[in-house]
Amino acid sequence: MTADAWVVVGLCAVSTATIKGIGPFALGGRPLPAAATRVIALLAPALLAALVVTGVFSENGHLHLGDEAVGVLAGGAAALRDASILVCVVLAAVVTAALRALT
């Protein structure tokens, strides 16, 4: 890695530590309100869903319905039928790979 890359990694580490430290410093040892705790618990699944949607359904900033979208829909359909997460992921990968091989 170049020196510039290490500087970026270092700045990211410092900014992450600073952001994580602001919360406890601002609260002064008091617990978070219950409403804030419930909202924070929902942030991780929402962010993960947003990353999946933008990664699957967009290309160069535009809506794109391709083989990845069909794979995710196949995995989602398996999840709706109470399949295990492993089955859903493998099914999505197989469907995506099959469509890529055909096109």
C-alpha cells in the first residue's frame, strides 16, 4: 500500500474513534432513552437493506434490473417459504450464475 492509502486508513480510524467517543461523552454516563435505543437497534438492518438494494438494482446511478436482481428475488422467494439462510444465499448465487452463463 502507498503512503496515501495509509494516511486515509489512519484518518478513518481516528474519525471512527472520535465519533464513537462523542456519544458517551455527551451523555455523561447516563443511559440512552428507550426510544433512542429502539431506533438504534433498527439502524443496522435498514442500512444493510439499503446497501443490498443499491448494489443489486442500480448501475451507474440508474435503475438496472439484471441477473443480480433475479438472483436476489429467487433468494427472497425461498426465504418467504421458510428456507434457511444458507439455502437462500446458495439459491441466489446459483440463479445469478446461471443467468450470467446464459447471457
